[in-house]
Amino acid sequence: MAVGWIDNIYNNTGTTWFLKSVDSSHNGAIKPDGGTEFTLDDGAFHDLSPNRHFHANWCGIPWYWQGSHFKAFSTDRNHNVQFYTSQVDGKNWIYFLDGITGNILARQEAPKSVDYHCNLRFEDSGPAIDIVNDDGATQDVLNQIYTEAKAWATIAASVLSTLLKAKAGP
């Protein structure tokens, strides 16, 4: 089982986004360019100021454990999208859940046998996780959404971003 590490967070929007971590370890220390470092150890939402880059250390994407290990992002601290890693059917996935209903919104395939690094980006079109291998190459992964017909369907990353943005708040 591979571990996903968030190394950079980019808020490329004019809106404050919020991030929190609920995990027993590797919550992360976040430092905005030219700012003061803060940790996500308290399980509360923290501001990600508009149009800023943040460095992240020890910021792991939690492994699923009884629904109590996840990171979440939001635009209003009420609605949110939770995400975590889980191995299902022999593959490693990042799952995205509606933080209010607990319904699975989407999943993104991640490397299974090697730790991977990623960037969390907030764009006007919505959030995205870019998986970057240790060699610096961006991995081409499929983004999938669980449709109302209860089947997995491949969708474009921009559609996934729009869906996640809608569930993160107004």
C-alpha cells in the first residue's frame, strides 16, 4: 500500500478555501509563501488565502479507517468534500465523499506500490489533486464518478473539479 503525500497546495482563486485533517498521524504542517507555518493537528478548518502557494510537510492523504480518517476541503466550513485513500479490488484509490451525506462523489486512481507525491490545487473550475511521481513526472490517472445509475463512468478532470467544487460549498 502506497502513501500519498501532499507537497504543495495552490489556491489559484480569489476565494478563501478551507482545509482540515482528521487523522491519527501525518496531518501536516502548512506554510504559505512568506507566511507563518501552521499545523492541521487540531482537526479544525484552516484558511488557505486566495492566490497563494503553500508548502506542505508530512501532509499525508489518510488511509480509510472506519470513516474517521480523512482530509476535507470547503469554501464555507459547512459543506465540504472529504478525501482519503483506500485499496479496493487490488487498486489504490483516492475517494472523495460528500462531507454532509457521506455519499461517494468520485475516486481517482493512485499508485499502488510506491509512495507518491501530489499537489492539491484550487482553481476557479474547482479543486484537483495532481499526482506526481518521485521522478517528477505527472502520472496520467483516470478520474471517475459514481453515477446515479450505480456504475463507474470515466469523466474529464474538469467535470470532476466542478462536481467537487459544488459539494465544497456555495
